[in-house]
Amino acid sequence: MNAQKTRTISLKHLLIKGKRCIGLKFYPDKVINALAKSLPDRKWSEEFGMLYIPNTPTHYEAIYKQFKGVAWINSAHFAHKRHNISQNDTPNISFYRKRKLYEGYRPCPEAFFQKLELKKYSLNTCRTYITHFEKFINHYKPLDLLDISEKEIQFYLQQLVACEFSDSYINQSINAIKFYYEVVLGMPNRFYSVERPMKKERLPEVLSKEKVLQMIASTDNIKHKCILKLLYSAGVRRSELLNLKIADIDSDRMLVKVVNGKGGKDRFTLLGDNLLNELRAYYSIYKPKEYLFEGAKGKKYSATSVGKIVKRAAANAKISKRVTPHMLRHSFATHLLEEGVDLRYIQSLLGHNSSRTTEIYTHVAVNSLKNIKNLID
């Protein structure tokens, strides 16, 4: 491969003296250096260690014209990523606009709220982003938001680490900060050097099939029993279960349709004969109008109630460890794998984008381990 094909220039979003700029990052090269000298309004940044020019459509086009046929322009940081957008109704975050703030407290900018609504993120995501971003901006009260640099962000994250916040908490803080600068202000990957905590590979908590069946058998309430069976036999997430509508139960094809699951994706999962009979009995008693499981006044059933149902069933089944709704989903995937179901089908039933996410269940499936004789025995 000749040198011409291996030359690469990566474009980076920079904010220098409050102005948006395009950074050009490349390995030292005589040809690129010579051509770069002719770029309009070029300057050098000691802070970022790269050449930069103003971020305007004209300057952006000038880069491509200048290096056409000489170097490959990597503009991945300028390409707008496809965000997983929920198709639900606009989240109601009016509380955050109307709340009373104590003196000196700095709330999220209005543009932050508007972008959350435009993106139609789930209400939980909105709450998380608002909470973490406001903690961050109130840490730097004297600074204008555009004056906060990567160094300040790194220092803030280091303080979170020093205070022994969890990796999940720190990642949520990073997501909220990046959302403002990269999505609200339209500067994708501006903070490309901000490091995240190393991801820990934790194995999912799984119950045995016998324990799950004991939980279901120990539950007398028909509505609660149907909820437990759906969580386990269909492998749905708690939020997906709460969003199920009566029309999503396809008794002709024996499928459950999950509409607008995680990442805004639709999928089908399993519906068993036993569960279908239970659902029919439940429907004849409760007669829900729209959602399959409804709370007071026909509104959607609450996530807290589902958690309590699972917790109570686990206690009745004399399971000592903490059991969550998501643990039944993990058990669903693991038990299917132990029954010999192809991993690709399990991936489809769970709604995973990547098979790597589903492969984690191979580490907790015990069907193959049972055939290995213990050395002591």
C-alpha cells in the first residue's frame, strides 16, 4: 500500500476562546504539512496539540478540497450519530421547569429541557440527565458553561471517583455532560479524550427454574401471577411489560409483541398456552381497557408495584437473596440456553443489538458444566 492511501486526517470539535473550531489531527507528514499551510485562517493550539480553523461550512469544505486525493478525511466525530429515540409521547418534565430553586442554584438551561423533549427520551433518562448535569454545573457555578474545559470535567470526575461513587454513577454523569455539549450545542464528540471507568464484566444473577416456578406457585393473585409469568416466560423488561397493551397479545400466532422496547425497537417474544389461559382468566376479572396491566383509574401499572410483586413472591418461595424483575429476564435467557436454544434466537427474543450482549449468558448456563466430573469426586 502506498503512502498516499495511508495518510489520514481526523477532524475534531474544539472550543477555543468561546468559538467553535475544527481541529486537524494527523501524523507528521511533509505533504500534509505543506497543504495545511494554505488552509484559510489556520492556527495552532498548544492546549490541544493540533492545527485548527474556524468551524464554518466554508472552512469545512475547504479541508476536503485541499486534501482531495492526498489524504483520507476521518470526519466520524462530525457525523451525527443515530440516537436510539423512543417513540413514546413527549416526556413530561414540566416539574423541573416549575420547581422552586434555592438562592444561587443553577438549573439546566432551557435548551437542555427542550432537547430532551425533542429526542423523546424516557422520563427516567430525563431525570438522570437533569440530576447529574445540574450537580456538575453547580460544582462550577462561577464558570460560564462554554468556559468549562476538558480539564475541569476530568477533575470533576476524579472527585466522584475519590468519593467512591459507583462506575454506573460516573458513567451517567459523563453521559449527561456529553449530552449538553455534544447534542444540545451540536458539537459531537467534543470531549473525545474524557475517559470512562473501565467496564466491569459482571455475570447476571440467575434463579433456577425450580425457584422461579415456586415463586409463581406461591402467588394466589391472578394478576400478579400473570405478571410473574410474563416476566419469566417472555423475557420482557419491566418497562416493556408496563407498556404492553391488550392488542399486543397475539393468541393466533402465540406471540407477545413488544412495541417500542429499549432503543425504540419492536420485537416478538414467546407466549405459552398456560400463560394465555391465565391471561384470559385475568381479563375476565379485571377487564383492562387499554394497557394489559392497569392501575388506579385505568392508568398504566406502576414499576414499583411490579417490584413489590416479585419481592413478595420470592419471600413466599423462601428465596433468601434479593430478587428483581430483571432477574427473571436473565433466568429466561439462561434457561433457554440450557435447553439448547440457539443463541441467535435468544438474542432476537431479548431484543439485543449485539450477540456479544447475549453471549454473557453462556457464562452462567450450567448444562455443559454438569457433565464435567469434579476432581475431588
